[in-house]
Amino acid sequence: MIRPRSIKRKLQWWVVVIFVLTGTAGWAGIWGLLYISQTTKEVSGKHVERAQQSGVLETDLAAARRVERDWLLETEAGKRAEQGGKLGSALGALGPSLEALRAKATDTEAASAVDELRGAHERLMSAWPALAEAVNSGKPWADVRPGAYAEFDKRLSELEAKSHALTAGAFGAIKGQTDRLYDWIWILQIALFATVLVCQVFSAWAGWQLSRTLTGELNALKDNADRISMGDLKNEVKVATTDVEIVALGEALDRLRVSLGKAMDRLAKRSAQPQPQPQGEQA
């Protein structure tokens, strides 16, 4: 058995479906934007600051290397001692840079890498006094290079390698987060596009279905009304639909047909009865 349907109820359900789809798309868009905003804030707040501080450390290391080169090339004893003091200050300046970098390293992996870097700096600073003393004592470079300087250069190279690795990791984290942002933006765009497309297709289908159904049913009622107006009161008005409103309209039209038929029958019976003659004519 086909259950009757209401056009009003169908329209209400179609509106609800479109509302749910558009609402889902809207909330998905809001959630996606919040996630993108949070991730962007994380990239700019954590990774970028760490990369910037790593850049400061790289700059300090490069400055220390330049001072070291000038120190190695200096031949005059007094100027060599002056350059040695500058080198010691440059090495000591790496400490605050490392502390600032440690403060920016919020995740466990970055914090561990910075701690290793600080350990390398401590080993470098422990090797520096022996080299400074050997150079300031006037020992020939041939004696200093294989021992104290080799140890110092090893520690400085270790610090540079760890610093480069930390900087690369910071920029790699930025790239990874940025790639994820691009992925989420792409997914959000596809989801919104698909939802809008579904809403448009569903709206077009629902409108076409409604117009086609209503047009066919109303044309059928029009044909029935035309037959009634032409005097065809014998054929029952039939509506091939389950829409409540159209069925009610068809039933009302059929009741009108029946009422007109009864009225026509009564009129015919009255016409068939003999009419009374006036009294003057009877005489």
C-alpha cells in the first residue's frame, strides 16, 4: 500500500536536508579554519622562533670562526693575545644564545638536541683554557696544533655540526607543518566544494521533481474540470498520486461533480413534471 505524502512535508524535508548539508559544510569550514589558524600560530610561535634563535647561534659561531682565523694568522705576540681575548669572549657569548635557544625548545626532541648542544659548548669551553695558555706561553704552532688546538678545533667543529643539525631540524619542522597546512587547506576546499555541489544537485533534482509532479497532477485535475464543465458528470474524478493536497483537491472536485449531477437530476425531474394550467384556460 502506498502511503500518502504531503507536498508540504516533502518541502520541509528537502529544506531540512539542505540546511543540514549547508550547516555541516559551514561548521566543517569553521573547524578547518580554526585548525589552520592554530597550526599557523604554532608554526609562527614555536618553530619560527626556534629557527630564528638557531640563526642567532649560527651567526655567533660564524663570528667565533672569523676571530679564530684572525687569531691563527696573527704573528705579533701582543696582537695575538688581543685576538685570543676576543676569541674567548666570542666563545663565551655562545652560552646566552644557547640558553635562549633552550627556552624556545618546547618539545622534547628539540630540548634534547639543545641539551646536547650545550654539552658540546661546555666541552669546547673546557678545551679553550689549555689552548690559550699554550699559545700565550709562546710555544711554536708546530707544538700547539697537534695537541691543544686539535682538541679545541674538534670541540668547535662538533658544536658547529650539532648547531647545523638543530637549525635544519627547526626549518624541517616548519616545512612539515606548512605541508600539513597546505594539505588541510586542500581537503577543506574539496569538502566545501563537494558539499556545495551536492546541495546544488539536490536542490535542482528536488525542484525538478516537484515541478514535474505538480505539473502532471494539476494537468490531470484540469482535464477533469474541463470534462465536468462540458457536462461529463458520470466519470469519477481520479487522481493518480499520493500527494495529500492533490488528493484532497481531487476529492473536492469529485464532490462538486456529484453535487452538480444531483442538481442536474433534480432539475430534470422538475422539468418532466406537468405544469399546472391557469384557471381561465381550464374553463
